[in-house]
Amino acid sequence: ERNNNIAGSYAGKSTATNKNSLYDSYIRAIRWASDRLRGRGIICYVSNGSFIDSNSADGLRKCLAEEFTHIYIYNLRGNAMTSGELRRKEAGNVFGDGTRCPIAITLLVKAGTGRPCEIRYCEVDDYLTREQKLEELVSSESFGAMSEAGRMRVIVPNEYGDWVNRRSDIFGTFLNLGNKNEREREALFEARYSCGVVTAR
């Protein structure tokens, strides 16, 4: 049932070609809880924070903004699947070596219907160690206190469902290298399309 709900919501609204990551267990948990919230209520998760800016999660972000009236996100970062200077900026993970993905605290609030969603976002600074991030968590107290202190900025999603890293509209004006869906649109190459080598492991 949860898979079908994701297919009709998060995956249905996504523009990504590969939507496999939308069936990750933490996204299934968000969908499961959202489906069971009736009228008013609150959902809070400490989870993988990749959905905040990943291309494949654009449909998830669009649905969350439609389904909830307030969204609060505290991005603790710590993505160990990066490299070089970006990896040094992500620095420590609050769960130590227990995970390689970025971690975020997400609070989803549903307070009736008919209201536009307000999204508030905060992230830790660059280069913070695990211990420094945990100290910040303790001193932050609450999302309300962080908002009052001006630490949380209001995000207005663009038409693509981007929250933090915004795509540029100029990209759509470039000549396509290839196009399998819109044959009438000009492209640089005519090609056959496949997934390439897939292990199906």
C-alpha cells in the first residue's frame, strides 16, 4: 500500500528519471505517517536529510508543501558521500560513524486546510565536528526559539519544488544533447537510449 501511495504522490510529482531512491525506508515512513494524519497533527523525524536538495526528491518536497501548513527543518549535515572541500565542510555526523548520509530534524505540522505552507529552514555552519553540532542542538532548545532568534529562514519553493539549491531557468534554453520524449524538439544527437549495464544485484 505504501509503495502505491508513493507512486501516486512523491514519485508521481517528481521530474526525475530514476525514482528508486523515493522508496527508501525513511521516505516510506514519512508517507506512512502522512497518510495516517487526519485533520490536525504533528510528525517529527530525525532522518536522512538528502531529500532537502536532491533532484529525485522534488516530488516529495512538492507534496509536503501541499499536505502540511508548517514545515521546520534543522539540517545537521554530515554527508560523508561527498569529497574534497565539500566533504570537509560537511564535517562531523551527529551519529558518528554509524551513518554516511546527512542528518536532518524535520517537523511537519498540519493545522487545518486552506492555508499556504510556511517552510522554515536552518542548517549548521561549515566544518563543525560531531561534538560541536550536538552542543548546538542542546543550546537551540526548540524550533520556536530558533525562529524567534532569527536563525530559521523562510523558504518559498520555486515552481520546480526546489527549496535550498535552486536550479537555473537558463538550463532549459540550452540545446539538448538528445531527447527521447520530445522528438520534435531539436537535439544535438539522435541516439538509442538504455540503462546501460545494470547488475540487478
